[in-house]
Amino acid sequence: MMSMDSLDAACSVCGEETSLYLNGVPICPDCDKAGKAGRAFAGVREALTLARQECRNALAAHSKMASSFGLLDPGNPAATEAIRNAYARIEAASLAYAKALRDYRAFKRE
Ligand SMILES: [Zn+2]
């Protein structure tokens, strides 16, 4: 895989001499670390965006449910069940959002 010649390779990002390769591209340890942090942060940020979106969707689904079922026929077991599920979805979504936010803030602190 790695020969002694690779010691002379230049980092593809900053041009620093390096013996480290990432997917066949020379990269120095500093740029590799920065790249990893950047990718991890992008992942955390995306998770936060998705979690926020799911919160919105869950709330929207619940209010749609409540207006179409709950008020018309509050005694309907199917409606009660559907609304309970909608609540559970909101609860799960807000827990996931809180966790994503914690991860995001932990990342910002580092
Ligand atoms: Zn570099």
C-alpha cells in the first residue's frame, strides 16, 4: 500500500510534506484532522436540521389530526388512538431534537 516514496508526497490541501493518504490522495495529519472535524460537524448540523424538521412535521400532523378528528368525534377510539400516536410522535421528535441540540452545542464548545 504505502511505499517509502510516499514520504515525499505533498498534502493535497496545504502542500505540506506528508506520508498520509486518504482515499489515495495525500493529506497531512493536520488537514486530515480538520477535514474529519468538518465532516463530523456537518453531520451534527444536518441531524439538528432533520430533527427540527421532524418536530415541525409532528406538530403539523397533530394539529391536522386534532382538527379533523378530535373536535368532530372525541369519543371515537380510532381518533383517540391517532391523536395519542401524534402526541407520541411529537414527544419522540422533541427528545430527538433536544439530543441533536446537545450534540451541536457540545461540538461548538470543543
Ligand atoms: Zn495539509
